[in-house]
Amino acid sequence: MAQYISNEQKDKIIKSVRDEGKRVVDVAAENGVSTKAIYNWLRAGVKGDSSGLEIARLKRELDAVYGVLGKVTAELKHPKK
């Protein structure tokens, strides 16, 4: 039999999985809901979050990190005297 889960409880469940790193199986057991329901809530929350602009920004940031990492690696292999 289906039970009603308030939006506040859904938000709490989603937060415990996303932010606190708890396993979906454990959170489902603690709250008496199915793992499938939690995965559906998580999936519904990420729809539309990744726009083209956001993806491009993340790629630029990743390139910058790789650039810094390359410089540090080069300095470690060839230290200045």
C-alpha cells in the first residue's frame, strides 16, 4: 500500500543521500520507503540542472585545474636550483 511522503520528508531524504553521503538502501530502510522511490526523487531533482552554459563553465574550470596540475608536476620533476 502506498503511503504519503511530505515534501519536507522527501527533501530530508534527498539531502541525507546527496549531502551527507548516506547510502540509498540505508536511508530507505530508516524512512520506510523504497529505494526505487528515492532514486526517482533524486533523478527528478537533477533534470534540467546541467545547461550548456554550466557544462562549458565546468570544462573551463577543469582545463584550468589541469593547467595548474601540469605546472606543479613539471616543477616537481625539474626543480629550480
